[in-house]
Amino acid sequence: MSTEEKVFVKIMSGMMTYAISQVAIMDQEYANKLKGLDEVIQYKVGDDIAYYTIIKDGKVEGFDGTADNPTLVNEIALEDMVKMFSGQADPASLVSKMKISDANKALELAFIMEKIGEYMEGMGG
């Protein structure tokens, strides 16, 4: 994959973490669902990209690299992440291609990204 695609994934990943943190500030119902969570979600994209999101006490932070003790690990091919972020593929259609460390945990936390998707759809995205 090209450098441009890797940069695209890094930018979009950062934007998603930022979006989660902003929705948590502006949407009280969403914020309440995040309260009490203590999660470290690790993402591995292809061979070169690793980042993680910490959700604790209703706050959301994103970091580059590999977390020490993630509660959930999601691995996906770079080309599939590019397709998802560019709208060429529905995220649900890529789940079967992902490696997920704990399917039950992933289902439990699915609301996090689903809410972001709802806001994006509401804005025509």
C-alpha cells in the first residue's frame, strides 16, 4: 500500500477518536454510556500502523503505538481500512475479515462507533 493510504488511515483514525471524545461531551446519553467503562482498544492496521483508544471515566484519548494491556484488539488489513474510511465498503461487511480478540467485548462496545455513524449519516456523510 502507498504512503498516501497509510497517511489517510492515520488521519481518519485520529479523527474517529476525536469524534468519539466530542460526542461524549455534547451528547449526555452517550456520555452516560461511556461512564464506568475502563477499556483500552488496540487497533492494528496492516503491518505498519498501530494505535489505541483509552476510554475511562467517560473520557476518550487516542495514542499511537501498542498498548500494554488492551481489553480488546482489532486487526484489519490496510486495504480494508482504506475501503471502510473512504466509504467504498460498509464496516459491517469487513467484520468477517478482521481479527478480533474478544467478539463479545466487541459487540458490547459496538455502540461507540454506531453512534458516530448515526451522527455522520445525519449530516449526509
